[in-house]
Amino acid sequence: MPTVEVGDLKDDDFLLDVREDDEWQAGHAEGALHIPLSEFVARYGELTEAAPQDGRIHVICRSGGRSAQVTMYLAQQGVEAVNVDGGMQTWAATGRPVVTDAGEPGFVL
């Protein structure tokens, strides 16, 4: 499965967060699109509308398991997608900002 390290992500990379609502509300990467894994298939159209047509989708969850499932699904659909290795735990551990919807500092649940 294609993966990418958190440190290799650029600020303008398209990020899809597939964690559940309570995890998202605690804190997330600014600018990420949020579609929980439990709603992903039903809300797939939101991703196709928001994602760059010729770009790669970087899929993230808490540690990498759920995002791996979504990455495999997207690859089966012919979409260029990569799993963010270590997920939001690694994101926060490497000093990347974690924010709430209000723009306040957040945390990884």
C-alpha cells in the first residue's frame, strides 16, 4: 500500500481525515477534509467534489489503520491515494499543528 511519512507532507497537500466526529472535534489538521470512515461510502461524492482532479489524496486517521482501509478503497476506484504513516498521533508528535473547528489548539483523541 502506498504510504507517506508525515514529514514529507507539504502544507498544500490535500488531506482527508477519516476519524470519527469526536476525534475530529478534539483536534485535526487545519484545512483537512473530514469524512468519518463510518460514513465514507455514503459521502464519497463530497470527496470527489473537494479533491484536486489531478492530485493525490493523503488519507489520515489516528494511527493509520482506518486510513489504510480508505486508501485501499480509493486505489480500487482508480484514485491516487496514500496512507499517512502513523496518522494524527505522528502528526502531533512531530510538532504539526492540531486545531479545533474554532481555530484553538486541539489534541489527538
